[in-house]
Amino acid sequence: MKKEELLAKLKTIVKPYIQDEEAYTKLSEETDFINDLKINSANLVDVILDVEDEFDIRIENDDMEKMVSVKAAMAIVNEKLAAK
């Protein structure tokens, strides 16, 4: 999947959970879900579940712990898609 396409899908997925609209408009690979978008840990779990549904993948607990930024999420999604 192209980087831009994946970034666009992730942006759509996190939209309902963000607390910082300005940071959302500047979302990039360097965006941190917790520090930048102010997504709390409970909602971060929802984001991960939505990512699993959107891409039809299973994200293990080890990967969930790493999935705190857009860049990490993209890497994990690409890794899981490649393994399918």
C-alpha cells in the first residue's frame, strides 16, 4: 500500500478520537497519538481495533505497545499486510 494512501486511512481512523484539532490538521508520520493528538490510552485501544478492522489484520500485544505514533502504526500495518 502506498504511504499516502495508508496515511489517509489512518487519519480517517483517528479522527473520532482526537482532542487537538490543530495537531490533527498537521498530521504526518511524525505525529504522536498521545502527545500530539491527545488521544487517551482507552481510545488508543479503539484506534488499534479500528485499524485491525480496516486492514483485516491482527495486531498482537507487543505491537500494540509500540503503536503510539503514526510512523509506528504505518510500519506495523505494512508488516502485517506483507505477512498475509
